[in-house]
Amino acid sequence: MGSESKIRQFFFPSLTPRFLIRVSFVALGAYLFFSNVLIPIHIKGTSMEPTYHDGTLIFARDSPISSLNPKGPMWSPSDLLGTR
């Protein structure tokens, strides 16, 4: 198999049932990862300058462990708080 054939196969794969199942698992995994573990946050405003610039997109870690702490969440001065 030549390099042109490999490139064509990479960009235009044959749509076999095995390929479609693999793509659906990758899509499901990405959806679950980016909706539960790393949450995308769009920065609005300049109050976080120069660390975070207005209009940028960052990914914040969702920490369910800190919300389950019976003494309350343990925040440090460097924590970023976001809302959904």
C-alpha cells in the first residue's frame, strides 16, 4: 500500500459497520469527558486580566470531591470559579 493510498484511506475511510461503531464510541467518550470532567468555559469580561483574556475559551476541571466535603468546599486563592 503506497503513501497516497494510506492518506486517502485516512481522510476517506470506507464506512463499514466496525468503523461506524468505533466512531460512535469515540464521540460518546468525548461527549462524556467534556461534559463531566473538563468543562469548557468562555471568559467574559476583563476582571481576570492578564491571566485570562476576554473572549478566550478554557477548560476547567469539574471537582465533585470538593463539593462532597462535609465541611464545605475547600477553595484556595488560585481557584477559578465558573457557573453553567
